[in-house]
Amino acid sequence: MTREDIFGKVRTTLIDALSVDDDQVTPTARLKGDLGAESIDFLDIVFRLEKQFGVTIPREELFPESIFQGDAGFVSNGKVTPVGLVELEKQMPYADLTEFKKDPRLDKVEDLFTVDLIVRYLESKVAAKK
């Protein structure tokens, strides 16, 4: 399955799950900021992707939202610390953190959850299935 095939299926899934127009679902579209996804939508998206791709997506593996909750070593003064960045890279190896590292404010973590992040994640899951 090519990257374009995966993107096409992800796009269809997001259009159906979020009731958005197809031209809104671009690789750089942010799930919350651009497509209006809410917390409950993330569960629905994961369920739909599992069915669509025949893979299991463990809870919080694709969208590890609780990574920074309760651990002061990962966040300081509203910013993700170097230790937190290492943990983020470990839990989300498929994420492109280049821009985030320049301004690692905690309130910008949700900007990491893009359509392209889902595509890269699924590329690794599909490749592991072979």
C-alpha cells in the first residue's frame, strides 16, 4: 500500500468521522484546529482506522494526550522540557517534531495531531503487518 493509498483512506475516514469537506483534509490539516475534532472524535477516528486498515491501535498510541499530565519533569512553565521532548519522541516516533521543538509550548502539542501524522503512523503499522 502506497503513501497515497493510505492518505486516501485516511482522508475518507476523516471526512466521514468529522463531517468535513474533502478539500479541508490536507496533509497539514490539524485535527482539532482545522477540522474541528473533539476528544470523543479521536476515539471514533481510531475505531474507524482500525477497521479500514485491519490493524490494532492501542489506546493512546496514536494520540497520546496524557503524556504530560502529572509529570512535572516533562513540563515547566507551560513548555515541554528537553526530557519531555525525548519522551514525546519515544512515544510518537512517527511525529515530525521539527517545528514544535522551536516553540515547545504545551498548548501547541495538539498542533502535532495532523492528517500527515496519522498517515505516517499507519505507514508504520501497515509495514509491520507484512
